[in-house]
Amino acid sequence: MKKLHTKWVGMGMAATLALGALGAARAVDIGDAIKVFGIGWAVRQFGGQINGFLNTTLAQRNARIAESTKVVPIISLGNGGHIGAAQVMGPQAQLRRVQAVGQGELTVGGQEFRLKGLFPIDTLNPTKGVSRVQGVGVSAIIDFKI
């Protein structure tokens, strides 16, 4: 029971932090940096609780994931400004290498056609080179528009 209570407290804190960061970014008008920091921090701090929540929710919908799972931040590498989290799944040895999910986006013809590519990567800093982690897939996405 205590473990379940801790999980919900963690989820509540992550949601509060994310919503607080959204409000602070608007009120102080220092840009999207606060949102990015707040949501990124919440994902790193409460990734385990978010992962457990997603696994429980998916299992209740008869969509149980057979592989190991982990929640990591999403890093946008193309058009669009979004920050969030992604649940990745795969063999435990490969999941240990995953630090984030890279998101590449291409919009064609205004907003009529949009293509998103999501791929697990081994770094939180894509400016230093990105390597895709093979054998790992994305099973859930949580994102906020910035």
C-alpha cells in the first residue's frame, strides 16, 4: 500500500511541477526555458513512477507490454517545439543505454501533412552526436506544446 501511495504522490508532484512551470513561463515571460527545465526535471525525477502508471494503465486496457520499459525525456530535433516524455520498451541491456527519445518532425503543405519520427537515443545532448539504440521501441508519449 505504501508503494502505491508513493507512486501517486510522485505522479502528483510531477504534474504539479509541470503545470507550475507552464504558469511560471507565462507570468515571468522568460520564455520556454522554464517549461523545458521543469518538465525535463520532472521526467528525470519521476520517470519510474510515470513508467509504472503507464504500465498499469496499459495493462488495464488489455495492452500489457511484455518487454522491460523505461520513461525518458523527448528531445525535438526538427520543426516544432515540444517537450515531454516517452516510454521505451525492449531488452533490459538496451534500455540501460537509452537516455532520451529523439523526435524529428517534418511538416509539408502548411499543416495538412505532418511526419514525426521517434527513435531512442543514447544521449541527452544531441549537439554532441546522436546514436540510435537498436532493439528498443517507443510505446507511449506524453508531450506539452511550448
